[in-house]
Amino acid sequence: MPALNIDPTLPLLVVDDNQQMRSVVKGILADLGFVNVSLAGSGEEACRILAERPIAAVISDLDMPGMNGLQLLQWVRSNLSDRELPFMLLPSEANRDGLRAAAQAGVTDCLIKPFTLATFHSKLQAMFQSRGDAAARRAALRRAALPGAAVASAPAPLIGMERPLEERLREATVLVVDDIATNIKVIAGMLAEDGYGVKVAISGKKALEIIPVHRPDIILLDVMMPEMDGFEVCRRLKADPATADIPVIFLSAKDQAEDIIGGLELGAVDYVTKPVDPAILKARLRTHLRLAGTMAELRRQNSAVTDNAQLREEVERLSRYDLATPLAEVLAASERLMAEPALAAAPALRAQLEALDQAARRALRLAGLSLELCRIEQGACQPQAAPVALNPLLAHAAAAIGVTHPVMLPAQPATLLGDPALCAMLFEHLLLNAAAHTPAGTSIVLGATLEGSNWALTVEYAGVLPAAQRACLHGQAERPDGEAALTMYAARLLAQVQGGTLAALDDSARTRLLLCLPSA
């Protein structure tokens, strides 16, 4: 990972009502070299810190009790003398309305939690870079002697909030490079009519000086220029990773085939011969700007996919190693404590230990479920089919999750063809869901009927299946929020990956689920 081009002694402020999250972000900043990090547990505390001492940047949670992150951002923009203070929000979900409100309030950038270290690194670098760009614009205005001119800091692009491509194209910046002032005037005037921002350079050397400071969206480059011709300029641009993706269109009176081929082989996207037809030049310019915008969006999406893949790998590692071992230790400790004879005289303490034991088992079960869902969603789950006796599996699943309702097993013995571990997880979650919605004093009834090469298994109970869970059974593609809906979503995927189906039968008075799995 490249080093941050930021002074590590700058004072930063991390705001989050969750103490663990504050520590995590502070640890990440320490890993990046920052040594002066203040912490605030609320928006109100952050305001006091900002009023007392200078802060170079704020990294704040969005969802906090009292003053939330958006309100803190609005306070910063209204009350501090530094109205352009870099401010990064860390929301827990990509809510479009929330992100839009943050953009309107002047947020510098947003980063959705959870995030990878690489993403945080790049966002932090871009946040301070945008501050430097704003300072450069103000300095440029002062040099140009524009009294009273205001510089509006454009909000940084937010994930999921990119403007339509055609809208962005209308604001594209074109660099015109030509050693003849008349040519520059004609082309610049032509482009300005269509609303393009135009920058000019009268030599190849000057163009190479301008491009890193005022990066254009596309370059119109003359070939025949003294000292450094257009071919050499293009060669240097394409050799530099920072400028290699800027599209270059050659404009030249040299119209021989070898000239055109030579220009295209250097990496130019087009070659237009002089005298230039305005309509043709504008059409080619729009086409290449559109292609460049599409390629930039694809690169952004690929980067996001890469980050998401890395994040999934981290979640898998966390579920497999970092959570499973300590949770197993908690369960073992709780079992030993509950076996102590002295607990017989301390029913309140025993109840607390039982609650701790159940919470640890639930967390361990959810960690395993998250791991399997990641594998299934990525297409990495490879079930190992084997004969599985249904009734012993159901009895073991009911005991493992501590179902207190009577469970009526199928009268007809059945043997499934499935992955034993995935089948156990599937039935545990079906029984968990049933137990959560079954009224006290009623039973969970399971049935099994052989239909051709499949077993049709029914799960019935008196409770009504919530609409969110029913939607998960009827083709909801995205992973839902909430543990209850996630349980049903997971059950459907666990059935499908083993060649089965799961559906809810129509019944307004009670819930009837139909699970079909291959027969052994």
C-alpha cells in the first residue's frame, strides 16, 4: 500500500458513540502513521473539542444518539471559521437519501461501514487532496486579481451518487495544445459554444506542466510544434500511469497514412486532419469523452468489486478463526460454571449464565451462517452429497438450538440425499424460525411425503409468517436486513445449493412451509 502523502502530525478527530469503533478507527490511523488523534463519543462532545482546539479533519459516524453525524457536519459548516474542514462520514448503509443530504451539507467524502484498510487509505488521501485543490483554486483567484470571487468547494463524488454520464460530459474540460494562437482561438471558441471548459497550451512543454495541476478530461494535440512535437508529448503522457488514461486526439495537417498510424500506435484515440470540420470534431470529441467516462466507471466498479472481495475474505477469516475460537471458549466456560453445585442456591446467577450460554451459541450459529452464505453467494460452496436420515437429524437440530415447543416428527421415515452439515444448518434455522413465531402451548408439526425422486417435507405451526420472511421465499435476490428475514433467506439458499426448493404455502391462519430435497 503506498504511503499517505499527508503530514502525520496533523490533529484528527474521530467521532463515534461506539467505543469499540472509535478504537478501531484510531488503530487504523495509528497504522497509517498518525500520532495526534482525538476521540469523541458524541456529536456534542465533538463540538466542544472543535471549539477548543484546531482540528485538521473529522472522521465521524453518521448514526449517533443526540447530535448525529449529519447534524455535526452542518454545525461545522455553519460555525467554524474553516468552512472547508475535511469531513468524512462513516454511515452503516448506502442510503441514497442520507448520502444526498450529506452531499448537500458539504461532506468531503463518505465511506460505508464495514470498509477495508485499502479503501480507508485511498479515501483519506483523496479527502486531503481535495482540500489542497481548493486551496490551489483560491490562490489562483488571488493571482488573477478577482476581488470578491467565491470558490464553491464541489462535493467529492460519493459511492452510488455519481451523476449521469451525459451530465458530466457537458462539464468536461478540454486541453487544446497548439503553437499557433489563431488555431487555439478558433478551436477554443468552437468548444466554448457547447459549454466545455477549455484550457490552452502553446507548446508541448507547457502542456506537460499544466496537465498534472489541471487534469483535463481530453486533450486535442497538434503534431507539428517546435522543441517538442505532439508525438513526444503523447509518448510521455502514456508512459506516466497518472496520465495514461487521458484520451488524446491528434489534430494535424500531416495526413499521410504513416503519420496517422504512428499517432494511433502511440496510444491516441483518434487522429483528425486539418483543416478541421467543426461538426466532425465535436462528434468525435463527444464519442471519446463518452467512452472515457464509461471506462472510468468500469474501473471504479472493478475497484469496488475488488474491495468487496477482499472484505468478504476478511469476513470469512473473521467467522472461521477470530470469532469461532473465543465463542467456543465462552461456551465451554459457561458449561463448566453451570455444572457447579453451588449454583443450585443461586437461581438468579444461573439464569444469567444460561442467558450468556444462549447468546454465545446464537453468535456462533450466526457466524457459521454468515460464512456459508458468503460461500453460496460467491458460488464457492460445493455440497458433499450423502444419505441423511431425516428424523435423527431433526431431533438433533431441535436439541442443539434448545427448542422448547413440542416437535412432532414425520411418521414416515425418510432418507435425504444432501450435505449433512448444510442439512443440519438448514433444519436448525427452520426450527428456530418456527419456534420464534409459534404460540406457547402449540406444536411444530413436520411431515414427509415421497414424490418421485424428491422428499416433500412440510413444517407447520400456528404462527403467521411475517411479510419480510415470505418475500425472502419468493425470489428476493439481495441479502435482507434483520436476523429473522436473514434466517429465511439463508434457509432458501441452503435448500437451493443442495438441489432443493423452499416455499410458503397459502394459509392465512397458520404457517405452512414446503421444503423439497432429493431422495437418497
